[in-house]
Amino acid sequence: MALPVKDQLRYWGVVAAVFVLILWALGDVLLPFVIGGAIAYFLDPVADRLEKLGLSRMAATAVITVVGVLSFVLLIVMVVPALITQLLDLVDILPSLFKELRGFIERQFPSLLDQESSTHQMLVSFGETLKSKTGDVLQTVLASLGSAINIVVLIVIVPVVSVYLLMDWDRMIARIGELLPRDHAPTIKRLASEIDAVLASFVRGMGTVCLILGTYYAVALMLAGLQFGLIVGFIAGMVTFIPYLGALIGGALAIGLALFQFWGDWAHIALIAGIFAVGQVTEGNFLTPKLVGSSVGLHPVWLLLALSVFGALFGFVGMLIAVPVAAGLGVLARFGTSLYLDSRLYTGLEGQAQDDA
């Protein structure tokens, strides 16, 4: 005999509360395990495909590991140093860029910088804040990135966790399926399948789109001669998972930097703008429809809300789990809505009359 609904809600409520408490208390400790699990989830279809080609699960995992290590080494040797150098140069040059912006405004729009105007006071205040805070922010970022313990933990633990989870992924999923409550196992498996479909479309698809667009923007902007093309392309690629935001932020940064670097050379500035226009057309008409699909079910506003809430509550770990949780809640919301539409609460007496007939 199944437990009453009230008792089931109590038990599952306790499980959810314990999960949130553990996440809140051990967020930093769980970071490498969350990243490792995300990597294993992302690469599981690749391992499955290699198994279909005749490799064992262990051999497929070994192939993926070797390719991953080689890619990571190439990334560290070729890309990361240039990325860090451009980031440091960009931070150093921000105050001078602000001065040039102020000079441009003084030449073109002198009325905006009247000594008594609020615009002038705001720009002066912004400039002083920028100068005083840039060094502090950079020092904090470098201190966080430069923590030897954190780096060792991420570099050592994340690959180990990823390899073990990838090797045992199918067995773990099967074992979890065996532990589900028998009365609810079919429904839970169906909902889990829908959540996996959403995540497969969004996380794997958008991850690939972000990688392709970030590489395109970085390479194209550097070939176009933009001074900070690599860092701008990296930023634009990172935020591409939120529709239009990647092109908006990256385009604003690139065109703004191009205005300072190529002022008067309008063809060069138009080239920078054209790079982002081509990227947007390619992303909207080819990459996203092909790799993500049109029925993901994750609205950009819902994503922003999930990232903001979970980031504020659980820090960086919260931002990592925000998208999977948002996908799960979206599927559960649609499931609850379908139950509500079939319930007496929605149909009322009219629905009861139709059932009786």
C-alpha cells in the first residue's frame, strides 16, 4: 500500500531541504565535483557513440580522456597566456580609454561637459571610481585565480571525477532507476527523460554554439586588427547562451574599442560591426536551429532569473546548477499545468458533466 500523499510530500520535502542545506554549506567543496559531473554529462553521448563503433566503455573513456588532455594542454599553451595578457592590458588601459572618451565628448558635444552640469559630475565620479576600483578588482581576481590550492583541486580532482563518472555513467543511471519508488517510477522516468532532452538541447547544443561563436569572434576580430579581439571574442562566446546578449555585449565592446583604435577609418569600424552581424545571422539561422532546436522551453528571462537567484544564494556553484535546475523546474511546471488542466479544480461542474456523460 502506497504512502498517503501527505506523508510523501513530507519525506520529499525533507530530502529537498537537506539538498539545499548541503549545497549552501558545502558549495565551495562541491565545485570540482559539480564541474566534473557536468563534463561527464556533456561527454556521455560521445562515449555512447564510440561504444556503438565497437569500443568498450573503458576504451571510449580512455580515448576521450587522451583527446581532452591534449586539447587542454594546447589551450593552456596557446590561448590562455594570450587571453590573460589581453585582459591585463585591457584593465590597464581602461582609465586612458575613459580619458579619450571624455576628450571625444568635449570635442563633439561640449555642452554635455559644462562644469556645472550633472553629466559632467557623473563622468568625473565614474572616472575616479574606475581608477580606484580597477586595481582592487584586478588584484582580487588574480588572488582568486592564483590560489595554488584551488588550482590544484580543479586541475587534479575535476578530471578524475569526470573520468570516473563518465566510465560509470550508464550504470549509475540504471542504479538510480532501480531505487525509484515503484508507484512513481514511470512518471519520474518520463519527467527525467524530458529534463534530459531539454538539457541535451540547451547545455550541449548551446555549449557547442558558444564555443563555435567565441572562436569565430576571437579569430575574426584578431585578423581584423582589433587590439583586444581575443578577450572580446571570449566574452561574447561565454554569454551567447542568452539570446542576443552575447552579440549585444560583444558588439558593444568591439565597436567601442574600434572607435578608439580606428577613429576616422570607418571602413575598419564597419568591418568590426559586420563580423558581429555575420555571427548573429549564422547563429540565428544555422547554428542554434541545428544544434539546439526550437523547442528547448527555456525562456531567456527564466534563465536570467535562475542565474541571479542561484548565484546569489549559492555563489559560483549555484550559477553552474542554475540551468539544470531551471530546466527541471520548467518541465515540472508543464507537468503540473497538464495535471491542473485535467483536474476538477479547472474543469469544474462542466468537466464533471462531461465525465458523467
